[in-house]
Amino acid sequence: MFSDQRRLSRVGAAIGGFLIMVGMILLGIFALALFKIIDVSAFMDTQSTAILMLVLLIIGVLDVVSAILLVRG
């Protein structure tokens, strides 16, 4: 029983670490766009916007799963 909780805790920590890395990348992209180093208008077509929303939704779901695993473990 304790090994299952330990495994869930490790999986939750691994997912959490991945989400921290993704968050740092997104903050970096935001900073580059804020200082107009990159031009985000090139990514504002319908397909790119839909893909971006899907990626953000997946990140949110992974965040919730990670939180649940960490609370249970």
C-alpha cells in the first residue's frame, strides 16, 4: 500500500516538474512578446490559435492530475 502511494507521489512530482518547466518557457515567450522581440501576429491565424488553446487545456488538465496525485500521496 505504501509503495502505491510512493509511486503516485513520484509521478505527481514528475508531472509537476514538467509543468514548472513548461510554465517557465511560457513566461519566457510572454516576456519576449512583451518587449516586442518576437512578433506574435504571425501566429494569430485560426489553426495556430486552436492549437495553442488545445496545448493550454492539456497543460491545465495535467496540472489538475498532478495536484490530485500529490494530495493522495
